[in-house]
Amino acid sequence: MRPIKTLTSLLALFAVATLASGCCCSMRKAESAASSQTIVQTATTAKTFTTLVAALKSADLVEALSGTGPFTVFAPTDDAFAKLPAGTIDSLLKPENKEQLTQILTYHVVPGRVDAATVVGLPNAKTLGGQSVDIRVDGSTVMINDARVVQADIECANGIIHVVDTVLLPKS
């Protein structure tokens, strides 16, 4: 009976190893798929940037950020937008506030592809909105103005996304 038990254990171990390797391959395919998508497509499929995508649509910036680029986007999550005072998002999405919304969104975009290794060596970066964001590094924490980078180097076909936990607001 002992050899059968050992054989069963080995088969179970083999099955687990096969499933695990299949899982890793699926994750690699997903990462690969993300890098073949534009910044807007990546943000849309991520499901954590619904407010950002709605704002891009409202400001008519979807086409621009779907272009060849390259662009670096400091992308605030839905939770980051939720930190804004009540009513701010609804107000910004109104057609009469399109210019202000565009200024805020272009303040999150740096022309060119700036990966994390490059970002940490910069004191600041000039945005598409014309103003600069300040960059600080404290140990393993990278700050863009008052926003913390919570995930870096999401590769896209037309640039790169760095996820931030706070909406960046340009200076008045």
C-alpha cells in the first residue's frame, strides 16, 4: 500500500505544480497583454481607474492619450478621487468646467516614457499642462507632490503608468 500512497502523493504534487505553472503563464500573458494596450485601454481594463477614465472622456483626452506618445501618466485610483471634497468630481465633469478638468488631467501626464528608475533620480518633471510636479524619494517611498506612488512601471503600448494615491492638483 505504501508505493500507491507515494505515487498518489507524487501525482497530486505534479497536478499542483502544473496548475501553478499554468497560473504563472496566465499572469505573464496578462502582463504582456497590458503592454500591447494603450494607456487608456489599460486604465479601462484595470477597473480601479473608472473615475479617471470618465474624466478623460469628459475632457476629450481619450484620443490624445490613445495616440502614439510616449506618455508617462501618474494615474490616480478611484480611491484617490474619493479623497477630494464632496461634489468636486461631479462639478469637474460638467461641460462648463472642461478647461479646469483638462488642466488637472494634463498635470498628471509627463511627455515621454519615464520609468521608475528614472523618476527616482529626478527632482521634478514638467507636465503636459506646463507646470512641474515635484519628486521626492524617502527610502522606498516615492512622492509626486503629495501623492505616493503605490505601483510603478505599468507598461503600455504608448507609455507607462505609475499609480498614485492622491489626485495631483496644479498650482493656481
